[in-house]
Amino acid sequence: MSALTFTLRSAPAQRVDAGMLTPTALAGQAVSDIAAIMLKLGKRALRADELFDIAGDDTTDIVFRGDCSKLERIGAGMKSGRVTVDGDAGPYVGQGLLGGTITVAGSAGAFCATGMKGGRIDIVGNVGESAGGAIPGEMKGMAGGLLLVGGNAGDRLGDRMRRGQILVGGNAGDYCGTRMIAGTIAVAGTLGAYPAYGMKRGTLILNALPAQMLPTIVDCGAHRLGFLSLLYASWKGLPGPFGALDASACTVRRYMGDMAVGGRGELLVRG
Amino acid sequence: MSVIKLTGGRVIDPANGVDDQVRDLYIRDGRLIAAPDANDRISAEYNISGRIVMSGAIDMHSHIGGGKVNIAREMLPEDHRGDPVERTELTRSSCGHAAPGTLAAGYRYAEMGYTAAFEPALLPVNARQAHMEMGDTPMLDTGGYAMLGSDDFLLRMLAAKEDQQAINDYVAWTLHATQTVGIKVVNPGAISAFKFNQRKLDLDEQNAFYGITPREIVKVLSRAVHDLGVAKPLHVHASNLGVPGNVDTTLGTMDAAEGLPVHLTHIQFHSYGTEGERKFSSAAARIAEAINQKKNVSADVGQILFGQTVTASGDNMVQYRNAGHGSPKKSVIMDIECDAGCGVVPFKYKDQNFVNALQWAIGLEIFLMVDDPWRIFLTTDHPNGAPFTTYPHLIKLLMDRSFRNAMLDTINPDARAMSNLAGLDREYSLYEIAIMTRAGPAKLIGLADRGHLAPGAAADIVVYKEDADRERMFEKPELVFKDGELVVRDGRIVKVVRGGTHAVKPEFDIGIEKKIKPYFERFHSVRMNNFKISDDELCECGGGSKLIAHACRKRG
């Protein structure tokens, strides 16, 4: 068996919902059936084999090749298996992911990992805005699992995040951790303005203070927090800067907020 | 002239006492005729022998337009994302399960054989928008019941002890200004009381500011509607909705009309006792007995069915109390320009939840224990109890005892034990279903040329293929005609049409405007003359839909 590979015949001009091309949705289906799946391309419907060259037959290991930046919902809702994108991916990568792994060699669009509950997503490049955030109308963003971003994250990283971890190797945009309910976000690079706006609980781990901070985020002084050594140890071996942290370096400056909504969220700035 | 002939159908037309008789029907110029004359030629003939023929169904209580429906739509983008309706060559794209867009609502109603639906809670200040939305709802005739009872103008009149004549004039003026077909009162006076920090208001409890009780409001409004000669009895959403033990309030509200016609809406939510361990029980038997005895009372059920929906009500007092039970957890409770209020709370009815399961059983008990199908109506209070698309399922529950009992066996066992549903053997006949969904609503609202199939009636006709599975039968009629045009074939739209807007035009003394105008100038966000919707504007904002005006015979 070889990986089931979807190679785009040409980059689609309109958005395509690829949410049904996951190991979970395709389990047990013959390649001929998969070829006949109707996909929506803008307002048209197209057979999968009109859009893709399809090769391989292992539905637990799915690969997308070509310019996939118009493919939406790659790996959505899957329970197990592996999805790999050779280049860039569109928005909603891993929406509602329950298990398994998704790897994007390039960058991913907006709302990556929204509603994710388990599993792991590796984005080697950048992610768009609201990674791990809630799509409009939803009360929760990411609710479990691990999102690893090698590059930068856009604005509103982890908006309304409920549980799980997001580790960003590069920088994050404005309003990181807005309206966060719980969960952990770590950013190795710099942070945009006004993180933790409306944050109820949860943890942001930063290497430097953001340029602008809301007045409702308050300085609580320097602390040595033992749990950090356990957390760092759990990240050991992950790609990027967080896999190589010194587990004994757990002194941080602790800020709490957003005081406007109870203020039980924390920003831990590493010394 | 050209005539359409429907040949050999089994006609069920309760308004004319016709029960399953084979008859040919002729349609000319959008109307039924007795037989073609010498100048006519049959332009199309449909052989429908063996098929069941009824007039178009009428939903007399369905929230399809107005502020709160739009708020529900805005608040639930996931409801729209999760239920897309694709465009076809004929129909436009739309979306939505619990709070569908206007287009999806119109198409789905027509595809189930409905040709009219009435928005039961049209706030006067929102009337313009509600009519625009209903005008944008294809396939259906529409109309609204204007909501009074918590508006400051009426409460001021009552507090000042103004005479019934003045109140009648104000009610008639409101019907004209809002282009509506009836009057509704929602939790009488309590939407106002909520603003004075009252969190419940019993039937004989005074509004803290105006000193008016719900009983007085029901009394004067049912009198006004009657005096003006409006056919549709006062539409009452009684006090204490959803509160265990509210059966006494509901029975008291029936009496508050003092023998005049009164319609109690979504009565299932008002039929609760306080027996049992959990102090929540069915009082359907008492309610049904009262309806059977009091011939001035009619009711629609507001059946709940299990699944995700959204509750949208003018009753902000109840919705404020329920907001914590919302699923997903979000809600809107708001005042609407000091005219009334609005509360929208998404809700998921669960068959294993004791309260929800018992609510389901209570609704069915009421259906089965009320003897006269002319005075009980089939509704889910769309979308409050369930979306209207569940009607075929509900019809099957009423017509098929073994199916009903099989469903009963799957619900919460404690609720099952508290219900006498298993002991109710009644099965509705097709004739009774036709009364409940066609002849009854048309008679109640006063639509003389709808809901029946006699010569002269509008040719709103539905042809069903007989099927022992009543759900399958009613969800996909074979043919639907709207005003004589074939609009649905085999459950699919074949032609998109636009219905009309029903409104009543009672006589009144225009002198009442001398009082209303200064009130608007002092307190309102619009001037009186901008508030009123003219006939021309109604047709224009309804996208060219026509006004179907009904005269009233003054009784006062």
C-alpha cells in the first residue's frame, strides 16, 4: 500500500471544500469511489478525479500535492491517520480534528485548528489569523490537542480557545489569546499589541513583553513556577525552539488578566 | 378561457363536509369553478385518480419574519453554515435549519404543501421589516398578528381608565398601521413589568408601574378584537410560560376573556402541573377538558420535537429566565424601542431529559384529548418547539398509534411513567388533519376563500399520494397548486411564485390619531405618519406581493 495522493491538476480558481478527503471519511472506500466523490468548486460541483490526479490506495495516509491554498478544511474532523500537505494549505486546516496528525510543509490559512479537540497539527510555515480561534458564532475555538507552528501566527491567535496547546516558533500578531477560556499558548518570537483582551483563564508563555499591553493586564511580579519544568519536559524533542528548553529555567514574570472579566488568565514572560 | 382539470382525486374538504369523495376539480383564473362553461377549454388535465386532494395547508402560528427571527439568524451562523440549500435552475440558494432564510422557508413550506403562514408576533414598530421579510418569503401567503399589551400607549390608556371605545379605536388603528390580520398579546403586561424589575407576573398581579394586571389586558383586548369584528380571536401567549404549575394561570386566562373568543397559543408550554417527585407534571387533561367545555376557546399546541432549535419570543421575562439553559450557550434579551421586548435562546430538546420528554408527551396528550379539531391547531410554534419541517413527523405521531407508542418507549422513562399517552388510543383521521391544518386555520383567521375547495375558493390545492407512512405522505406531496399555478411536483419546486399579504381593515374613529400623534412626537423614534404602512408601501416592500384586505363587520 502506498499513500493515497491527491495531486492538483491545476490550482483551482475558487475555494474547494476538501473536508471529505480525510482518512476517517474515506476509510474502507475503493479508489474508484473516491474518484467519484463530488467536490464543490465555487458554485460548481466537480468529481474528485477532475480536480486531482489520484494515486496510491492507503486511506490512512493521505497526501495533497500542488498549490493547495484554495483547499479548505483539510483533515477536518478526522479521528486518526495522517494527512500531509506538500505546500501551502487553505483555511480551516484540521477544523474539529479529533485525532491523528496533519502536517503542512508550507503555510496554512485562517482558522487553522478551529474547534480541534485532539491530535496534532504541524504547520512548518506560517498560519493565518485566528489559528486555534473560534469561527463566528461558535462559543469555543480550539478545545484540545497540539498545534505547532514553525513560522509566524496571524492576529487573534487562540481566540476563545478552550483547551490544548499552541506553540509558535516565530512571532504572533495582535490580540493573541483574546477571550481565551483555558489552554496554553507559547510564542518564541515577538507579540503584537493587546494580548489577552477578554481573557478569562489560560496561559500565555512569552519570551518578551508585547509592545502594547492593556491596562487591565496587571504585573504580579517574578515567580519561580514549578509546573513549568514539567511543561517544558513534556515538550522535549518537539521541532522548533520549545523542544529544547532548559527545564530548570522556570522563573518568569507573571502578569494576570484580563481584569475586566475576572482576570484569571496569565501571561508568563520568561526571564 | 383556459381551465385546468384535476380528474378523479379523492377530495377531503372539511369546510364543505366532503370526506374522501371522488370529484373532479376545475381551476380557472386562479380560482376553483364548479364546471367549465361553453367558452372554456381544458388547457391541462391531471389524472389524479386514487390520490388524496386537500386545500393548501395554512400554518397559523410560525415565526417567519420580524426582529427576533433576524436576531436568531444573526446569532446562529452555525445553523446556516450547517444547513446550506444549493441553488437550482429555479430556486435561489439559502440556508438554515432552525432559523432558515426567507427563501429556504418559503420553498420548504411549499414543498410540504403549505400555501400560507402567519407570523404571530409582529411588533408594531418592527412591522415594516417583518412585512419585507415575509414579502421576501416566496410561495406563501403571509400575514401577521400585531403585538399589543406591553406597549406604553395601551398601558397608559388602561391606567387612565379610558373607555373601551377608545381602546377599540387604538387597536383598529394599530391593525391598519401595521397591515396585520389579528392582535396578539404576549405575557400580558409582563414585558413592560420586566423593565420595572419584575421577574414574574401572575394573572392578577399588578404591573409595578402601571398597576394593570394581565387579566385586565386580556379582557379589554379580547373585547376590542370582538367589537371591531375582527375574525381572528385575540391570540394570547399566556402568563407564566414554562413554569411548573402554570395550568391555573392558563385556565384563568381563558376565563379572563369573559366568554368572548380567545385563542391560547402554544398551549403545551402552559399546561404544566407540580405533581411528582420533581414537581413537574402534565396538566394536559385539565387543559383539554377546559377547551372541550369552553366553546369560545381555541388553541394551538406548540408541540416540541427532539433536536436542535432556537426559541425566539417576545416574552423577555421567560427568555431571561431560560437564558442559562441555552444550547449553545448564548442568548439575546432586548427591549424593542420601549414597544415590547424580545428574547432569543438557542435550545436543544433531548428525549432523555425528563422535562423535555414530558413536554413532548404533554403536547401529544393535548392533541389527543381535545375533541374538536376545529379548535386545536397543529403547530410547533416554529422554531420554538421545533422547526416547521417536522410537521410530517408530527402528523405521523397523531395518525399512527403504534408509531407513537414506539417513540414513547424510547423517551426518558420517568417522563414516560408520568404521562398517560400510552393509554390514549385516538388516531387522527385524514379528515381531522385537514381540519387542523386547513379548514380550521382559515375559519379562525377569517380567510373566506382559503382552506376549502368549493367553487370560488382560491385554487391552493395539494395532491398527496396515499401512503400508510403518513410522514412520507405529508413531507412530499405529488402536486401543489398556488392560486391555480402548479408550483410543486413530487416534492420539488417547479415554479416560484409570490403570495399575497392578508390584512384586516376594521372601521374606527380616526380621531384617535389626535392622541397617538403627540405620543409619537414625545416618545417615539419615528413620527406617526412614518410609522404607518400604507397599502402601496406594503405591496412595494413585499416585492410586488398583493394586499388581500378583509373587511370587518363591526359588532361593538
